[in-house]
Amino acid sequence: MASQPAWMNSLFIDTGSSSFTEFLGAHAPNLLPTRAQTLAAPVGEQIPHATTIVAATCEGGVVMAGDRRATSGNIISQRDIEKVFRTDDYSCMGIAGTASLGIEVARLYRVELEHYEKREGRSLSTEGKAHRLATMIRENLAMAMQGLAVVPLFAAYDPARDGGRIFSYDVGGGPYEQFGYHSIGSGSIFARGSLKKLYRENSSAQDAVLACLHALYDAADDDSATGGPDVTRRIWPVVSVITADGFRRLPDDEVAEFVESMLETRMAAPEGPTAPLR
């Protein structure tokens, strides 16, 4: 049996910091995905990439949805990947870019928020959560320069405003607060155009979910890396709603009902609903 590292045999009465990543970086930096050994050459299209994520605020909260496709170049590498993750009771993040790194960052970020809450006895503010994620993304800059970029979309319910908030990032960090709606990933330009005509301020959560699903459908219609709802395999987008009641991921059966409603609309109008001119 392989021996354990010396730090694993130590009892840490005081971690010395409210940041779990700082603690891990001090004692076992090789376990951090953002400090892994630098690759000799870019791997580019060989690694699966996550694509389109959309988010829209609604009355008293925010909705985030992601398609289920991952691509390696022109190959569909996975049809049912999950790209939207709960990060704590009142926030979530979606990932675009290098899928494997994105999933690891999402997991580490969730532990980071839990570690802070346990050590400080309170949770971070919404701005604090957004800025802490920016720091983690910035630490990945060296790998992003080699083509292994992770670009998240962060959404949270802010009790101070009694509403949802959305933050986007670039490979150097951020964050940049987005108002109303936003999208990231290869199909984001098409999804954002769809949300521009469908988004309504202070709409119900149900209407916001439907608008996000229409946006993903429009993105899949024009972007080959974005997957639409797979009716034959019954693979639906991942949809999450965050309100004062907390984070809730919609079960597949509920998402299927929204998708069926959307497809009925599309059968009559393949280009989707249009915005009124006045």
C-alpha cells in the first residue's frame, strides 16, 4: 500500500485561513486543478469542451440552464454532460470551455464556500462569492493561455436585494455583473439574441425557464457544438431555479413538460416566438 503524504497524517486544529484553496495550496498544491503540471504543448481540440449556458433573472430569483453536449473538435464526445452545478444553498455556476477543468473548479469552489461558512460562521455575500470565483479563474490563466480555459457563469439569489444576480467572467477573472440575462459558450451569441426578444423583467420563474429553453433551442439551431433537447433519448437541458427558498434543480419530468410546450410552439412557428413591435 502506498504511503500517504505527511500532511494527511497531521491534525489541523487551525487551517490558518478561511480560504480552502489557500490551505490546500500551502500543503498540497499538486491537488489544485489550476496548479497542475504545465503541458508541453497545447492539446486544443483533443479535450472535450462544454458549450452553451444561459441565465435570466425572474421575480424574486434567477434561472440558469445548460445544454447537455460536449464536443472534441467536430466530434460529439458526450451527449449528457452536466454543466450547471449547485455551489451552495443560494447560488450555482455553469461552465463553458475545457469540461474536465470546469467540473473540477466547480467542485473545488463548492468546497471553498462550505469551508468559509464553517470557519467564519456565516456565508459570503453575493459579491464575495462572485469575487472568490474570479480569483480561482485567474489562477488558471497559465493553462488558459495553452487552450485549457474555464469560463463560468455565476448566478445567485441576493437576500439584500431580494432578487437574482448574474456574473460573467473572462479567462483573466472578472467578475462582470450582467443585468437581466446573459449567456456564455459557443452558442452564446445566438442564445443572447433569443433572450433579447423573449426576456421580460420580473417575469415568473416558469416564464423565465421557458425563455431559457427557447434560447438554448435557438443556439442549437445555429451552433453545431450546442445540443438541443434529445427527445428520442429523453436527454433534457439541466435547469436550476434559485429563489429565497434556495437552490432547486428541476427534475427531468418537469423539464420535459416545459420542452414539450416549447416544441408545440415551434411546430407552429419553427423560428420561435417573436417580440411585439409595440
